[in-house]
Amino acid sequence: MRRPSLNPNTNLAHEATAFARDKGLDGEFHHAAAKAYWEDGVDLGNREVLLNIGAECGLDRGELSSALDSGQYRQYVMDEHQAAKDLGVFGTPTYRINGGEPDFGDKSVDEMTAMIEGGAS
């Protein structure tokens, strides 16, 4: 895994994920999109890239295209974004364990283990 050189606007990717959720394929789509970004460095802000990823996951390309073009999931994504901001989330990765305060940034396995064990009480 490597950090891609570009930092795309992922609003459309979130809309595509919401579409995939409604089709029962959000896990598949999310993992495929993450793999494409982190391993191949694709632009997740690119509509064609998202359509290709969706088709590879079993989503109907035409239906996904229509949903993205119409903005069918745009308000949902914006509402979820606002809800995250209201919780103090301002970037990724953000971790919030058992309702605790948000913690930010890349973490080692040891740091994550300590956070989880500390938040489990």
C-alpha cells in the first residue's frame, strides 16, 4: 500500500457507495474502491473510474450512471458529512471508539490495539 500522489474529491465515490448500499453491494464496492485507490492510485473523483469499479462489483453500470448524474444520493452524502463534522470528524482516518473523543491520523497496530483496549472498558 502506498499513498497516492493525488487527493481526489470523493463526493461522487460516496454517492456511488450509497447506491451500492441500496443494492446490497456496499462492502464489495468499498473494498474495490479502496484497493483501486491505494494500490493503483486511481482518481476516485472520476465518474468513469467509479462506473468501472461498480461494474466490477456487480452493479448495473447504467443504473449507477443515472444515480450519479441525477444526484440521487447527493443530499444523503452531504447530510452524512455534516453529521460527521458535528461529531468532530474533519478528516480521515478518524477513530471514535465506544463513543469516546475522536482520534485522528495513521496509527500503528500497537496504537490501535491500545486505543481499542482502552476504549473497551
